[in-house]
Amino acid sequence: MDFCNLYTKSIVKEIINTDMKENMVNHAYLLCGQDQIYLEYLAKEIAKDIITQGSREEVVVNKIDKDIHSDVLIYPKDIKKGLVVEDVNEIVDKAYIYPLEANKKIFIINSIDVSTNQAQNKLLKTLEEPPATSMFILTSTNPAGILNTIKSRAKTVNVPLLDNASVEAFILKNSSIRAKSMDTYVMSSQGNLTKALKIVNDEDFAKIKQLCFDTIINLKDSGEILRYSSKILEYKDRLVEVLDELSLVLLDVLYVKSGLEDRVHDKERIVDYKNSNFSVKALKLTYAKVLDALTKLDSNCNANIVIDGLLITMLEVKHKWK
């Protein structure tokens, strides 16, 4: 996977460079952000800088990229299960074995928040009293799932989402998507490489995008609510994604209605957006209702009721605030 050298312009690179320059490299770093693929990439890049002391020897870098460097060890063994006690037992044993190829042995532990409390507690002692030759890089998209005692033993780096230009470069390098369709993919990725990879390889993405457009532009009376509700609920296991797309289309319409066409991502639909029956106030109220629906879904509210309620409100505000 080609990451277009995103590490060099990241806040993580800046922090590691400063720590190395001041001889203040921490024994443990916790990378927190919304994009797991990006976090995993950054963790490996840190390992390359630490192992090579910033010189980035090609042989070493290639070994780390291929996961065959004897002193850069990646856990958990089963990403679906997360870090388990067996993994931690192995980590603890290996942490006290002197490095074979470098001056440091680096343990990358991805999605630490997915691991059990038992596994985290078992890892804690090693993080509290780490061997001088061992270093730990943890990644997490949900810091709330990490024990506070673990957090307190690591230097936390909050990793922001990427800018659109970086996401576009990534998509171009790692997919067959080309410039004509690029804007809509970049917008829907929302700075998240994990999401970008998912949608460019998703056969249903274009269908979901079109459904969101049709729902906003073509829903005109209460007799159509059941039809659109049924179509949306065909993606019942992906409703969060559908509502995310719905919110992005709403923003595009809002930009057009507010005279901000330069901000619109899906510029091929500008004429349709102009001809829609939404007022600016109705769009803002509908957007707020979409965010409310996402909150309700996150709280396990009945999906049918949430979607029906959203569509009813959308229709009401469209007519009330013409």
C-alpha cells in the first residue's frame, strides 16, 4: 500500500524528531485517532526512525515494511480478537530478550482498546518497568476502551484526520478511481484512509450515494415516505454510512443555496441542488435531524422508527420553511 510519504508531514513525525533530537524518546507512545489504517502506518514509520536513528537505511526499512524485522514485532496476532493474554505473555517474554539486529526491540500493539482488561492489566507491569532495550507503540481509535493506568504509562499523541489532498493522493495510488469521480470519494472519506479504502472497493457505494441524493431532492410528499424508508432500510446493517452520506449531500445543497458553490464537492449536481425545494433554514434543520438520528442509532434505538422520523421531519421542514 502506497501512503504517499504521509509520515513526513505528520504531527507524529514532528514529535518523534523532537524527542530523538533532545534524547527524550519515551518508552511508550499511544497514537489516538479515528483512522486505524493511518495509525498502523504511522506506528511502523516511528519504528523505522527509532531503529535507524533517523537514517532510514533501505534494507532496514524494507524489512519493517514486510514485517520480517526481528526487532519490530506487531500484535495482536488475531486482530479480530484483539490483544489477548497469550499475546501479552509472549510480549513480556520477548521484551526481556536483547535485540538481535538493532539497539531497540519495538512492540507495535494495534487497537489496544479492543483488548480485554485482563490482557491490559497483564501488560501494565511491563509498561511500568520496561526493559531499557524495549519500546512500545500502541494505537487506538477508541481511547475510552483503554485502562487509565495504561494511558498514564505512555506519551499520547492525538492524530488528526488528513486533508483532502492527502486522501486524494492515497486513493489515486491505491485504486483504479480516476479524477472524474475523485471529488465524491474524497468528500465521503472525510479525511479517513480506512474509510477511503472501504468505499473505493465497495460496489454499493454509488447506489447509496444515489439513494441519498434521490431522498433529499425527490422526496416531495408523505405518500413517498414508506418507499424511501424501505430503500434506506435495505442497508440496515450500514445505516450509519447511509446517514453520513445523507449529511454530506445536505451540506452540498446548503453550500449551493448559500451561494458557496466553490465548496461543493459533487459539482455535476449543482443544477439539481439549485432546483431543490429546500430553503437554507430547512437544510440546517434537516442536517441537525440527521445528526440526531445518528445519535439515536448509536443508542440502539429502533432503526425503522429513527428513519421514518427523519424522513417525516425532512418533509415537514421542507414545506414549512420554503
